Amino acid sequence: MTVLTMDHPAWAELEDGGRARAVRTASGVWAVGWDRHGVHLACVDGSEEAKPAVITTDPAQVPSGAPAGLREGLTRLGVSQRLANPWLWDAITTAVLRQVVRAGQARTLYRNWCRTHGTRISTPYDDLHLAPAPDRVLALGDDEFAAVGARFHSTALRAAATVYEANAGRWQCLNAPDLVAELVRIPRIGPWTAAAAASDFTGDFSVYPHDDLAVRTWAAKIAPTHDWPDKKDKAFGPMWTGWAGPDRTALHTLTLSTLTWGSHAR
């Protein structure tokens, strides 16, 4: 049995304990469900030509240099599956709405944002919602951002929406590091937001902001006896990446497995 990575706020809990979300690909809209048998995909609008990708992560690839307590905790978590966000615009939106707010607040904000201004999708799991497209974002007034608590994020979302359509085709073909370099050029999209969006879209968490509070928090809970740097100590990032060295797969596994452990601990 694999574990679902639920870091994205769109995952809705079902009555039977499963999870579901709606996603947009280049060819249509898909309902994605998860239960103890794994991930299930169903195209509910458009064509099946572009299918969402599921990334499988095996903690056996956690770097050997990581603390024993951390490696043991992630090994007990087991193999995980994560849906690579097939819509780059949603990945950018999600990362922007996570700016300056705690994880729980960001999750609520994202869901309110999609429910209020996005698109409702009928699926076998229930009605689910997609984020508002760039043109819809640009049509919103200040009061409409404020109504869902997104006034602070309006500048970044508008800036991203303005340049998205002209660049999306090129951006979607980039690898994760190059995508980060492109997104960080958008006004109000800093390195953290760009890296979070690129990781979500490509499924490559070797570029995730490794000194993120979530990574630090869950790592310390998994291996509480390890001598972790203080929260204000900038040594955490270099220490974390140093365990993996040049092995990007090991760094991806270390980071994503830790975030997956945290989403289930929450």
C-alpha cells in the first residue's frame, strides 16, 4: 500500500477516508481519487490526450548521509505517490497564496479562492473546484480579492496572470531549475514562491526551498534527538542539500518524503 502526498490544498477528504481533487491538463479536466488501492484518474471534460502524471517516491533513495533517525522515520512511512500538478497556472496560484501565511491558513485561503472565483466541476466524488484562470483573475476587483482574504496576494497574482499566457507554452517545457529561473522574474514572485511552484508542477522536489519552515518542522519531529540548527540559523539549507550531494534524486526523495510524512502527521 502506498501513501498519498497531500501537500497540495486541493485534496478534499471523502466520507470513506479517501481523497479527491480536480485538475486541468492541456487537453481536459480530470477527477483524481485516492484510496487504499492507490490513485484513480477519470477524465470528466475534454479529451484524455494529456494525462496527469503520478510521481512515486521510494524512501530507500533517501541519502545515506542523513541522520539515522530521519532515515528510519521515512522508511516507516513507505513508498508515496504524488500527483504532479498538470496546470502550471494552478501551481503558481497555490505558491502565491502560501506567501506570508501559515500552512493551515493557506489551505483555507486556496479553497475559498477556488470556490468563490474558480470553476465548479462535477465529478464521481462530488462537486470539486478549479482555480480561476488568468483572465478571470485579471477581471477581479480589489473588493473581490479582499472578500476571500487575498488582498495581499492580488499584486502577485495579477502580475503572474499578465505574463502567463504569453509565456506558458515555453515555461511548461522547462526542467525544474530553469522554470524557477523564469518564474522568479515575475514581480512579487520571489525565490521561495518560484521554487514551490516549479516543484509542484514538475514533481521535482530537488528544487524545493529546503530551508522552508515545513521541512524544518517535520524533520525535527521525525528525528527529535538529532541536533538540528535553530530556526533562525541559515545552516539548515546547506546541511540538508549537503546530505544528498550532487544526487538530485536523493535530494528530491529526502525533501518530498519529509513533506509527505508531515501531511499525514497533520
